[in-house]
Amino acid sequence: MFEAAELGRKISKKEFDKVAVTLRMELLEEQQRLRQAKFPVLVVVQGVDGAGKSETVNLLNEWLDPRWLVTRAYAEPSDEERERPEFWRYWRDLPPKGKVGIFLSSWYSRPVLDRVYGTISRARFDEQLDQMIAFEKELADDGALILKFWMHLGKKAQEKRLRALEKDPLQSWRVTKRDWKHWRMYDKFIEVAEHTIMRSSTGLAPWTIVEGADPEYRAMTVTTILRDSIRKHLTEMDVRGKLAAEARKAAPAGSEKVTRSGARALLSSQKTILESLDMKQALERKAYDTELRKEQGRLNRLSREVKAQKKSVLLMFEGWDAAGKGGAIRRLTSALDARDFQVIAIAAPTDEERAQHYLWRFWRHLPRAGRFLVFDRTWYGRVLVERVEGFATEHEWMRGYNEINQFEQQLTDHGIVLVKYWLHITKDEQLRRFKEREGTPYKAWKLTDEDWRNRDRWDAYEQAVNDMAERTSTLAAPWTLVEANDKLFARVKVIRTACDRIEAALKKS
């Protein structure tokens, strides 16, 4: 694989200087066009020591407009980063749509080093590569342009480069004992690098191997590919947007209504998961008071053990409008120390959030070790409200199931206790609560026109919930369906379920 990159490709400085001004200007023009686009550009720079990775990143920072550029380089994870899933720091640093993000020592670096040093098996390394492929696919499916450059040097060329740097008083600091150790392990590095590139070079996120011996050739190759790729992707995304707009115009009038009636027909012929729930379950006030105090005390004791063991707990609530999510959350959090939990209420995305992948705003809030995080509404909006209301295309919400399962798998693999609730009420009970809110001054603000509109689409939402539960209830992250016609019963079940799940996780530790 690397032999072809070692053919000594060169461009004279005179040749490079002749085209550099024009190339830089064209790259800036594409960057300005990118500002209006609905996708980001990710540039990943990896390679052997001394092959010009830092010089390439510095050149891009010099040539591009820094206002629309994000550069990130990663060292060993900090304590804050270790307390969260591995990809948290990469999601956190993603560039928004319209910007370029450059990643040096990215998600490939540590796994490659671990494999070279033999601290992980080939099977474990392949699992990590699969996670990287899935991560890049999620971003690319959302429109991101991903370019990955592997800077290469032959063993002799690398030795020559390291010795030249050592002799330069102004550059000698760049060469460390670790660099020479890696040079002696060159063959092992190349073996791992070849496997990495072959396995993770995909149509959505390809690798380009760049010979790093000649700085002009290296600079010309990277900047030309970046310019041409942005130009091509802008055209492709523009065409895709026009086709989508034409498809929406061509959709027959009333097609949404047909879809909902089709859902109703399906529901009438097949019992859904929600219909199988016993909605008559209830608690008397006296029993409720006793059970609530008991489970809250249990939760408080467990929360102290969670903190001692440095676990994280993520509780997420979905459910019908007026199903009692807020009341259940208040009873749950009242058993916790206010310093150790946070409640995030999810509404329509802000402009900052719209400029990112839909999972970004959830990744950024993941809790540190020993903390509780509660989401009131979650990433399931992609397969619920965005599906039913047409905010996401069918292709987008259909792939959402797999993206969500992968996201939750990363959370649970990291040791986060993930508890998912759907609070279910009947249509009649929802109507009763809506009318009660209308007649209660301090509750009337909770009832909006959107609530009534959502109610008109009950059947479509019910089918979406049924699909969601079937496709995303996994062994590691199962759904808890809460019979919430009786608020007292629902509150106790919510807290008891949290305690059971936390208790089981602590026993495994």
C-alpha cells in the first residue's frame, strides 16, 4: 500500500510558488461558499512521526480564514474526558455546519498506538475501528464532508527527517526519545497503519496517503484535494437539496392524511405494545405516601453509592403530552443532592444546535462520574415528533434507530446506567387532563395549540412509539413503559425502576 507513496514525488519550490497564490485564493473562495452550506468539513491528519502533520495543519491555518476554522489536537484524555465515553470529546469539538474542522491526533491515534504496543488484541482493535467507521458514517449521512490524510515516510526518509530536525537548533525540540523509539518500531507501525487504512477507508470517509518527504508536494496535494472536494460536495449537496424540494412539491395533496389513515388501519389490525399495558393500575394515597418515601430513601442511599463508585446515571423521559413527566421528575430529583444532578428540558433546537448533528446537543451534556442527569425529552424526537411532523425525511428517521442504538451502546459500554421511560396515558385521560389544565389558572400555561394539534395525530404518534420501542429496546438499554393514567402509581414505578437498575449496575461493578 505504502510503496507507491515512496516514489520520491517532488515539486520544486519555484513550481509551487507559481501556483500557490491562485490555489490559496481558490481555497478561500470555496471556504466562503461553504459558510452558507448545510454541512461541515472534517479534515483528519494522521501519519508517521516527522512526515509533516503539524506543518500541514499550520499551513491550512495560515491559508484559510480563521473565523470559519476550528483546529483540535488531542493528547492523553483529561480526568474530565475519562469520566465520559471516549467519543465525547470528539463530538464536543465538531465544527458546525459551514465551517472546517481540522483534527490532529484524532480518534485514530490512541487505538493505533495501543495496537502497536500490543496492549489491545486484534479483535479489540477491529471493534474500535468499527466504532470510528460508525462515527464517521453518522456524520457523513448527515451531510458532513470527511477527508482523511495519512502522512507517510519510508523508514530511511523518516530517519533522515528526524536527524535533520535534531541538527537544527530551532527545530530540535520537535524530536523526542519517543520518536526514536517509534522509529525502531517502524515495521509494526506500518503493519497497523495498513490495516487501519484498509478497514476504515470508506466511500463516505476515504483515506488519502500523502508522501511527506517533500513539503511542496505535500502542501500541493492536501490543499488541492481540500479545494476540489469542497467544490464537488457543494455541488452535490445543492443538487440533492433541489431534488428533495421537487419531491416535496410532487407529493400528492393529502399524502400526510393518507399516511395517518394507513397507520390507523394497521393499528386496528394489530395490537401495539402500548395497548397491551394494564392502564387500570393505581395506588391509594396512603399506600402512595408510604411507597414514595420508601423508594426515595432507597434512591438517596444508592446515589451516595453511585458517587462513591464514580458511576454516572442518565434518566430519560418520553411520553404523551400531560402524561406527568414533570411530576415524576420532581419526585425523583427531590431524593437527590442538588449538587449531584441536572435536569435538561429539551425543546426545539437553537440555531447553534441546528448547525450540528442532532445527537450533538445530547453528547455535550453527558454527566461526569458520580452524577445524575435527567433528560425531559430526548434524542428520540428524531423518530417521534420529527418523523410524524415531517421535520425529518423517511431516510433520516429510519437510520435514526441504528444511530440511537449505537449512541446508547457507547453510553452503557462506558458504564453509564441508562434508564429510559415512556409515560403512557390513554387518549381519554389526556383529554381529561387537558380540560383540567384549561380550568386551572396556574396550569393553563402548560396547554398550547401544539398540544391540541399533536392530539389530532394520536394514531400516527402511537405507531411511531410502537416502532421506537420495538427497534430500540435493547438488553443494555431497555424501555420502561409506565402506566401513567394514575399519577401516583407512575411516580412510584419511575423511582422504583431507577433504583432497581442502579442497584443491578452497582452489583456488577
